[in-house]
Amino acid sequence: MALLVNERTLLPVLCPLAPAVTLVQRFPQALSVMLQALDLPPEFIRAEIEEMREVVYAKTVNRSVVGIMNEFSFLAEGYRSLEGKMDPLEISLKLANTPCGPLYKGPVFPEKAVRELVTGGVFH
């Protein structure tokens, strides 16, 4: 399973890794499904997917994102152990409602951070 996290909102999206060579082509659909599940406006979803046409791989320099990814990985495994096999979308939605330290001066939860971004609210 691949865990992808937005640096600004910390919104997590789980997507099957295999086959890894096609992850970059499959991720936009997984993100679209996640954003639809959050009931975000279709215009926002289309714009986000459109911006993903060009892909650049790079190592993150944001240690907070690495820490959150480690925490999300731990929590995802816990959810799977406690609740049995879960759909990647279900786990992603649960993780999106996890309070995150780097967001404490703002919306606290990744889901709320995305909603704030969509509505043009102030994001710190």
C-alpha cells in the first residue's frame, strides 16, 4: 500500500502500490475518490486533478510530513488489525480525521484543513 500525504493539509490517501510502475497514473483517481468522499466541490476536484498532470519525484525536506507519514502508517496498521481488512478509502478517511501536531495552530485535522483551503479560509 502506498501512503501519499499532501504537505500543506496533511490529507492522506492510501492507494494500492502494486504495480508500482503505474502508481503515478492511478493516484489521481484515488485522490479524486477521496475528495468526492469528503463531499468537496467538483470544480475543486477537477482543478486538483488537472494540476497533477506533471509529476516530479523528490525527497521531502519537511520533517513534519515524514513524522506524520510514520504516524499514519502506524495508525493504518492498527485500524486494519482492530477492524479487520478495510478498504484503502475507509482507512484514508479515518486518518483524515486524526489530529495532527503541525496543524494545531489552524484546523488541527487534515479533513478540516482541506475544507478550509477549498473555502478560501485562512490557513496557517
